Amino acid sequence: MGLLEGKVAIVTGSGGGIGREHALLFAREGARVVVNDLGSDRHGGGKGADMADKVVAEIKGMGGDAVANYDSVATREGADGLVWSALNKFGKLDIVVNNAGILRDKTILNMSEQDFDLVIDVHLRGTFLVTQAAARVFKVQGKGGRIVNTTSLSGLLGNFGQGNYAAAKGGIYSLTRTAALEFQRMAVTVNAIAPVALTRMTQDLAMFKGMTPEQIGPQYIAPVAAFLASDLAGDITGTIVGVQGPKIFLYRMAETSGVAREGGPWSAAEIKERWAEIAR
Ligand code: NAI
């Protein structure tokens, strides 16, 4: 029996790249899948049904069950429509993978408000809207659920030229941590993956130069999503799992031991003097 037998899963942005691998693996593991994709280019321009349709055809071709959905995750109607697709076609919802994304890289000095807003809308607002719509269903169903978000090392550590994307992905980190706390009593786990994979989004990056899809393709990311989405991970929530090719690790926010001053507030000069201790 497959790991996800009997489950219904939504994977946003699964018409290509990492999301497609998630959708194909989930279907191979027995899940019925809503393949959502707006069909835009990697900067969020245009739309179309082809990308989602192709993945649905692939899943059906291997004997699985899937339905296409072309809504944008960045709007309330889109997020609600997407969740409705799962209920309408498969009668329930068990798993949501928030994966849809775009890039509009610019340094902060050169970034337009539109470039900032669009990236925040698709990643952060989209993750919030789909999470909220799904959580409302999970609450009514009363059988728990799984949410797997997609953050990035840009959002966790910062990255030159990605102020919009890093802010969105950092927001997804915080949203994941908070949703994990809020949904615990509904037995809904919320985790995030911080992937590195060669896709259309990253094909121009210097770090991938000379690397092949066999070494660092999106096929390495999907098993982590399947694990977090499965019954195997019922006790794992609020974690950020890094995946870079064959390597899997966790990201954790670090806090130094710090220094407490006796007898009231610090002066700026004292902070300077004891900075090394504070930072240790
Ligand atoms: P991709 O460009 O192949 O996939 C993103 C998909 O999202 C596309 O198929 C696109 O059509 C879809 N999409 C865009 N806007 C949408 C919207 N409003 N509604 C629904 N679908 C929409 O890129 P990739 O690499 O597969 O990225 C997947 C996720 O992984 C993204 O969230 C990305 O930020 C994240 N990520 C990827 C990394 C990598 O190394 N490839 C690194 C860190 C994070």
C-alpha cells in the first residue's frame, strides 16, 4: 500500500519544477491530487491550462487520479476555488503543499513596488490564503491534516538581489511556525521545506553551473514533502527542512546565551564594550 493511500492532496504550482515532482510522487504513493498551476512564466506573466493539464495526464497515464486547477493562489477566490476543487472532485482534503512561486529579482534600490507586491502576493499571501481555506476544511472534517510550505535559504539567511523574495519566504517561515502552534489542537501539522533544485526558476544561477538534474533535480525534494505529508510525520510540526540534492538537514533560529546587566538598563557605550560577550 502506498504511503499516501486514500489521501487527497493539493499541490500548488505543480505544473512544473518541484511541484510537479511532488504531485507525481504523491500520486505514485496513492494520493488523489489537485494539480494547481496558473501556467505563468517564472516572473508571474501570462497564464494557461497546459502545465497543469500535462501533469494530470501524466498521473492518469500511470493509473493515478488527479484533477487540474488553474486558479491563482494569490487571490481569495483562487485559494477558495482551489480548495473547492478538492472537495468537489474528491469529497475531502487531507494535505496541502504550498509550493507556487515566482521571481522578480532586483536590488532594493532598483525594485519597483509592483515587483515587491507581486512576489509577496504569490508566495506569502498565497500561502496564507490557501492555508486558511484548507484549515477551515480541516476543522470541519475533524480528522487532522498536513500542510507543507515552501520557504528558501534566501528568506532564512538573506540573499543579494532578492529583497522581495527573501521577505516573502521569511514571512512563510514565520507563518509556518505560527500555524504549527495554532493548528496543533486540530492535529494539523505545519512544516516547511527550504529546497535547492535545478528548475526553470534557478537554471540561470551561478551556483548550479555545471550541475546536472541527476545531481540536484527536484526529484530530491519530493520525498521530503511526501514524508511530511504522511502519517509517518504525525509528531513533526513547526520544522524547516532543508533539502539540497541528496542532503537533508534542519534550519533552526539561533539565539546566543546573552548577558543580563545588573541594576537597570544598559548604556550604548556598555553595549559596545560587552558586544563580543553578547554575541557569543
Ligand atoms: P517553478 O517556476 O518551476 O515552479 C513554480 C510554479 O508555480 C510554476 O509552475 C508556476 O506556473 C506556478 N505559479 C506561479 N504563480 C502562481 C500562482 N499565482 N498560482 C498558482 N501557481 C503559480 O520553480 P520551482 O523551482 O519548482 O519552485 C517551486 C517552489 O520552490 C517555489 O515556491 C520556489 O520559490 C521554491 N524554491 C525553489 C528553489 C530552487 O532551488 N528551485 C529554492 C528555494 C525555494
